[in-house]
Amino acid sequence: MGYTYIHEIMLDKQIEIYIKQFMDIEVTPTLPPVPGIDLEKYKQTLVERFSNPHIKDTALRVCMDGASKFPKFLVPTVVEQFKKDNNTHFSALAVGAWIRYLGGNDEQNKPITLQDALAVELKLSELAIQTKPSAKSILSVQQVFGNLAENQQFAQAVERIVNLMYEVGSKQTLQQWVNETPYGK
């Protein structure tokens, strides 16, 4: 989307809506209670921290080593939601956006620097470039996504997101995806 800093990203109202819905609807129900931690307050603190312009955290730093982060942070959420037969609408957007990022160029065709040793080792950028129109090849990389590719509904959603990002751009894809939420408004 052309943002450099995380606080710029968080100022985008559609992204803020997405982040809050993702945390509230898909992540929170999968987390066990932690004694002494107010989860609602913690989520608010995360939003405030990422919105702070004085921190100057960059998007590239946060995206760094994504191939190692997905199996630890996002995949368990998706797997837990699958077990409960719940929708993974917002998780699919995170995966699809990352696959678009792995394509190596932003929407202005400027190169994106991939700082991700595992992604380079697994040749994920090459897979991402070949992904249009199928995202299943990259979802099939078990070291990153486990068995997520086996869930046809999830794979189709990710594929649709990747295609939309290339066809209409990230901002319009985000707006459309948030508006299409299966959870009600």
C-alpha cells in the first residue's frame, strides 16, 4: 500500500478495522486465559503501540522473517478455528497479503526487499510470482503453513485475495474484504 512506517499503516481506518476484527473475532477465541492479563487491555495497548508515530517502526522490519512467524502466530489460530468449524475470513487476508508481498514489487512496481532467510531458502518469492492465479502451491509449503492448503475454503479465499490484490490493488481489496465480513457488522 506504499506505507513505510507501522504508525502510518495504523492510521488507515480500514486497516484499523481489519486489525481489531481479526484480533476480536478470530484470534481472541483461540487464546487460553492468562492469569493476571486483561486481554482487552492488552489488545488496546498493541493498537496504541503500533499507532505511535514516535516509535518509527518500519513495515519492512515487522514483515521480516514472516515465514518463521506464520507457523508460530497465525497458523495455530487458523487451525483452532478449523477445529471449531469457524470462518477464517480475516486470517485468509493476512496470508493473501503476505503472498502478494512475496511477489517482490509493490503496486508502484518498486522492488520490495525481502528480509526473510526461511522464505529465501524455500524459494517462496518464486512460488509467489507463479501464484497468480493459484495460491495453493505456496500454501502447500508445510514448513510455513502446515496443512492449511488442505482446507479448500481457506485456499480458495487466499487465492481470491491474491488475485484481487493484483487486479484492483491492496486498498480496494482490504475495503472489499472488510465489507464482506461473514460475521455481521
